[in-house]
Amino acid sequence: MIYLIFASFTLVHLGLLIWSGRCVSSGSRWRLSYLRMLLVGLMLDNAVLALGSVWNGTPFYDPATRLRFFLHGAIFPFLTPDTLSIMRDVNVR
């Protein structure tokens, strides 16, 4: 039953990714690109978790899990500086 929660998170992140395509800002293009990469990483993460019981033992599971952990290490640590720069631009204290 938990796979339904992860599948719904995948769909929510897909919706946010599509919605972010409508956001155009010349001053924060790199931040928006980073947030899109983050959404793709979160979509992959939740999809792997949702399909884990189905994929477990198949040749696709190990590479998908390795990619998931790589994205955790490569993209997610930069979420805090990105969020802080956005907060600074909108004057959140």
C-alpha cells in the first residue's frame, strides 16, 4: 500500500515540473534549472521506491537504485544554498 503514496508523490513532482515550465525569470535562470533537476531527482527517487517491490530482483533495480543514491549525493545537498538565495531575493528574514 505504501507504493501508492510514492506513486502519488511521483505524479505530484511531475505536475510541479510541468508547471515550472511556465515560470520564466531572467534573473534566476540557474536557480529554476536547479529546482527542475531537483524535481527530476525526486521523481526518480519516488518512482524507484514505488516500483521497488515490482523491480526487486530484476536487472533494472540495481542501476536505478545506484542512480537514485547518486542523485541524493549530487543534487540534494545544494538545496539549502539554493533555497537561501531565493529567500534572500524575496527578502525573507
